Amino acid sequence: MGPTRPRRRDADQDDSRFANRRWWDADADDYHAEHGTFLGDADFVWCPENLHEAEAGLLGDVAGATVLEVGCGSAPCSRWLVGLGARVVAFDLSAGMLRHSHDADRRTGVTVPVVQADVCLLPFLDNSFDIAFSAFGGIPFVADSAGALREVARVLRPGGRWVFSATHPMRWMFPDDPGPAGLTVIQSYFDRSPYLEVDADDRPAYVEHHRTLGDRIREIVDAGFVLDALIEPEWPEGFEGTWGQWSPERGEMFPGTAIYCCTLPG
């Protein structure tokens, strides 16, 4: 794709879909070279704070459940759930990411059915799944995040569980810097302008969207969910890992991740 540069401008759902498919297709190899060891082939990590589903138990008992992973990347979370007896389907916008999922299937011998799809246009029937989840997949990268949550609600059965992690909204105020410079506020929390990068032809190459905590909760409620818990993982004592802007220095000062635990009423 070549070099990109930040640009302050709006990005609608079509812009976001086009840009992020290109970005993750182009970046899939580098992403897994950098983060593949942390993520594993069959492990479930919710966030850069290294919170594992094995200890958190946010999805509850998954044995025999039909589960959908939203924005799966190489699908290590889904592969881990298969080991617990779940029936899992996963999807991602990026064919490059799904190629890494197929590679992990071969390495582990655990096959996860995957689909290339957009979370705002899910190719699944109503009431198809007992549980849906997303570990930093899909939701931060769509302009119509309210529509995405409605789609997730549509494919869940009554009583279904929806849990997703995303960058904590307050991080929007700070630069993406894991060091001391990342501790200084540079913009308003209420500035909902997307973070957008463009290529040499001024076409969108990467888009990420900000929602305040209030925005996100309204989207959850308007989609028909009940918000059961909002989890802000603390930085683990002694954990020295870094991931982009996530670092021990910042993690001990303010949250980097929000995990929304929701239920669709029966």
C-alpha cells in the first residue's frame, strides 16, 4: 500500500470498510510477526493488558454453545473455545487475516469455520447464535457502530450473551505513545472525529472511530441489550509487555481497554 499520513476528515461506512480491508490485508503478515506470539494459535486474550478468558470467564459456560466471533483475525480465541466444546463460527473483513487463520488451523489441527464479512452486513440468519464476542475486532473500525450492534443483536438468540473489548474511550484524548509523551492530553474527549490515514492518492487507508462511554452505552441499549458489566482491566503487576500505545507506564495511570458484557433479554 505504501506510506500513509494522518488526515483530519470524516469517513463514512463505505470509506471505513474500503480502508480497513485494504489496511489489514496489507498488514496481516507484519501484525502476526509482531503480535503472533502474544496472541497464540489457540488462546483467548481479551486485551493488551493480558487478560485471558481462562481467568476472566466473561462468556460463561460455552460447552455446546453456538458462538460467533466478530473480527476474528487469525481466530485464536475461537480455536481456544473449540477446545472447551463450543461450536464456533468466526468472521473478519480481511482476507489477509483469514489466511493466517487457515495457517493456524493447519498448525494446531483445530479447524474454525471462517467467513469474510462486514459486521454491519452479517451473512447469518436471525437467532443463530447463543454467544457473540469480539476481542478488539470490528467495532472500533466501523462508522456505523450502532448498526453493527443491531446486527449482532439480530443474529443472537433471546438470552444470548454479547461481550466485546475495545480501546477505552478516554485514550482518545492522548497521543498513541507508550512513553511519557503519552501521558499528556492533546485533544478533547468529546471530539468524535475519526482517526484517518490516507495513501499517496489521498484515499482512505486506515480508519478508527471514537465513541465516548455514554455513546457506546446508548448504542448497546438502543440495540436491545442489557449492559451487565463494564470492565476496565488494570495493568498486571510485573507485566512488562507493550503493544503500540499500551505500556506499563501508561497502564498504571489510566485504563487502556473497556470490555462491555451484555445480554439480549429472553
